[in-house]
Amino acid sequence: MIRVLVADDQAAVRAGLVLILDGAPGVSVVGEAADGERAVELARALRPDVVLMDIRMPRLDGVSATREIAAFADVLVLTTFDVDEYVFGALRAGAAGFLLKDVDADRLVDAVRTVAAGEGIIAPRVTRRLIGAFAAGPAPVRARPRGLDELTPREREVFACLGEGLSNQEIAARLDMAETTTKTHVSRILNKLGLRSRVQAAILAQETLG
């Protein structure tokens, strides 16, 4: 059973999300939060598998809440705002996914299952802009992560695949190895680089591998 915490300041939206998720096989909503601080409190207390997080919330915004929660739970950001400030802020804070609120019910449930399985997911039109941002100009200047030199040759191959946005299944097929082995490599890469999500790894791969 995938345990989900829903965080959204609009009661009607929150109720709709809960209705969709609770009605899905294998998914259970274990808590609701109307602001960012409450979301962090409940996430720490309930330890859900996935936190569905709105960006704009009172007391503590979604990006700041994501930064705290991503250390111990997967965060799937769901918002009406797809401006770059929120996209990059949420992903750098450790969000495992970013969807827009116009997503249909089936895709929302699929996204929750995908994130719970350890994969990353980003709304298609957000993905196009994200890739375009890297292609349009020089990558942001940041210090080379110390852990990058600790990656084995195989881990570097997996790291490059993450930069292309490939799933574990796609990476396994490309590199001719078992999917369980791929998951192990991804986990080790995140640990060595001090990252919280594969989406962060994908961004870093684009910045450092070009």
C-alpha cells in the first residue's frame, strides 16, 4: 500500500485529490495539510511514501517544505504554476516529480505510483522547457561535486542516462543489465553525490556532462 500525504491550502482541491487517490487500488491517503509547516509536521510524524505538495501555501511555501521533507520522503509537486522559478526551485529542493494541476486523475495516480517506485516524473511541457533551458545557454556555474570522481565507470554510464531522463527500465535495456542492478546503481550515485532524488541527479548530469 502506497501511503500518501496531501498538502494543499485549498480545501476543495485537497478534497478532490484525496477522493482520487483513496479510490485508487493500492493507494491510501494518511494525512492532509493546509499549509507548509503542517505538511512538514505530518510528514515527520506519519512517514508517508509520497507527499503530494502544492507550491504556494501559507506559513511555509512548498519549495521550502519540500527541502525539509525530501530528506525522508518522496515529494511530488502538483501546482497550477509552471513558471521556471517554481520548477527549478522544487526540483533543486529535492522533489521527485513536478506535475500541473490540469493533469487527469489516471495520470495523477500513475505519477504517485511512479514516484513511490523510486522513479522521477515531470510534466511533459515542463520537461521540454527544462531541457530547453540547458540547451539555450551556459549551464549554471557550480562547484564540481566531490562525489563525481568517486563514481565507477558503470555508475558514470548510469549517471549519463539519468541526464537523458531515462527510466530504470530504459537504462537497464540500454546498458544491458537487470533493472534491480540499475536501481542499486542509482541509489549509490545519489549517496555518493549527496543528492535526494534522481531528478536532481538528472539536472546535475546535464550541468556537468553537457
